[in-house]
Amino acid sequence: MPKPIQMPDLGGGPVRLSIWYAEPGERVLEGERLVEVLTDRATFEIVAPATGTLTEKYAFPNDPLQPGQLLGLILEDTLLS
Amino acid sequence: MRSLPLLAEAPQRRLPDWLKKPLPRGNEDFFTHRLLAELRLETVCVNARCPNQAECWSRRTATFMILGNVCTRPCGFCSVPRGEPLEIENDEPERLAEAAYRLRLKHVVITSVTRDDLPDGGAEHFRRCILAVRQRTGAAVEVLTPDFLGDRSALDTVISARPEVFNHNLETVPRLYRRVRGRADYQRSLDLLAYVKQQDRTIITKTGLMLGLGETLDELLDVLADVRAAGCDILTLGQYLAPTLKHIPVARYVPPEEFDRIAANARRFGFLQVVAGPFVRSSYHADEMVRPHAQTDPNA
């Protein structure tokens, strides 16, 4: 199963995706910053939940985001070998 | 089909670089979220739209907000709803204690909405919550209280439960009180801190201010002198962040290095602990503020 990149609950208020730091097909490391999201109180960086390859992006710059929303998928290294 | 973005509600501007936080990995925050929902508990984390919520909840900690989620005061900085307050829930102390137990908290922070409608301002309910948490968990308890309109008997009620830390936030400098804190009174808040320390010197007293509301450095330093003169032990300083566009706008974003300089200045006043930074809130890592100094008394 690919690892989902999920939007955390940031405590209400509007949230918007700012930028992705990786493109589909790129290898990412667990803990590496992956997505930047903006709120009116802080900027947050969502980190990669696993080491592997970013395979899908489901949200894009300027998209409004909801808690729990699926932002993308990572195919873990262990599943590739 | 993707729904259209709500442009009017979406954040339009980029904040300074230093107001950036990494989000924790894993889903630990959902554990906290589910537990609080199950036990029907309010937190200031949610109600004040705290930017540290995801981080704190991932660490399985939260700041509990008792006495409902409707406040009787219209403060210009705060996003807690105001209006007709709710009835006190008599089982709230036990539910709170259960949450603290299941979160395995060693340091429990309890705050409340302001309840000027109640004869004791909710002091007895505070007392019951402190005792319930202590009995169930043995944890240290920190209270962050309203000013109880300066009612000494209400304060005595809370003090009688001997919380380890008694926090009351001054929030800002006196010139900005009317705009920021509405019906609060600077001297009344100072007197509260002094009174708690006079009544029980073993209780650690604590206060916090938000920076970036338009205060000057001189005004801030005057407040710090007043706070220390009131015997206050711990000081927190954080960046004010407007909860919504309807609240007081941020006058200035204070850079981290300026927070460091102000903290260095503040330490010269003799506080036991000064914690300052853009994301510092009075309850943020509250356990760590107390731990290194638990056995000392700067007022001795």
C-alpha cells in the first residue's frame, strides 16, 4: 500500500497549499519537507511520512485544504524491492 | 469535481519566514483529537486557534479549557466565542482527570473562559478540577485563570487547591488594555499575581504577554518591572497572531532575534524563567518551564 500524505488538523481556519518541494517520480526521504501550506497564523511544512518515491499529487498550489485530505502518495522503498 | 475555493476566507498573504513550523510525522494528534472528543472536553488549543496545536497534540498534550466554550468578555485578540454562557457541567472535573490520565500527563494545564456571570467566577469549579486531576494522576497542575473581577475569596478558593503553578496573563501593556482586553484592568491583574504569591509562596506564579500589538519597548520593560515587583516567577512572551480578520490586526511581526534580546533584558529583572519566541504561548511546553526550577524560590 502506498503511504498517504494527509493534511493534518491545524485547528480550524482557512488553509491553502503553497508549494510542493518534490515532483511525482522523485525520491523523498522520511522527515524531509514535502509540502508547504499557508494559514493566516503560520506557515507549515508537511514532511514526508516515509522514504520512497512520490507517485501522486492530489492537491496543487492555491488549493484550499481540509483536515484529513489526501495530498499525495509515496511508494515506500521496501515495497519497491 | 473539485469545489471552488472560498477566496474570501483563504489566507492571501505570506507571513514572515520565521513564522514557519514543521509539522510532526505520524498520526499521534488524532489520538488526542479522538480522546478529547470522546470525553467532550474543550481546549484552548482549538478555541484560540493556536498554531502549536498539531505539534502539542502529537506530543499527546493539550491545554484544557473548562467552564464551557462561551466567554462573557469581548477581548479584541481572542477567538473564543462570546455570548450567553453555558451551564457548568458537574462531571467535567472527572472527565478532565480521565483525559489527563489517558494522555499520561505529568503536568496538566487548565484554563477557562471568563465567567463574570457566576458569583465566584467559576473558582469552585477550578478547585474541583485541580483536585480531581491530582487525585487521578498525581500530576502537577497549572491553572491559567481569568481575573475573577479581583474577588479575593474566589482567588482563595483556587489557591486552597494548591496548584503548582498559578498563571494569569497580563496579555499586553496598560495603554492597549481597552482595545485588547476590553473589561480587564491592568492593576487588577497585577494585584492578582501579587496576592497569589502573598497567600502561598510555594505556588509558582506566571504571566504572559503578546508582542506585536503596538506596544513600545519602554512600555514593555515597565510592565516587566511591575510583574517582577508583584513577585511573579515565570514570564512568557510570544507573537500576537490575529485569529481572524475581525480581530485586532497585527501591528508588527517581531523577529526571533528581537525576542532573544527582549528575553535577555527580562532575565535581568530576576525572573525564575523567561521563555520568549514567535510561537511561545503561555501553555506551550509548560512542563519544561517549571521542571528545572521546581525546588527554587526566587522570592526567598
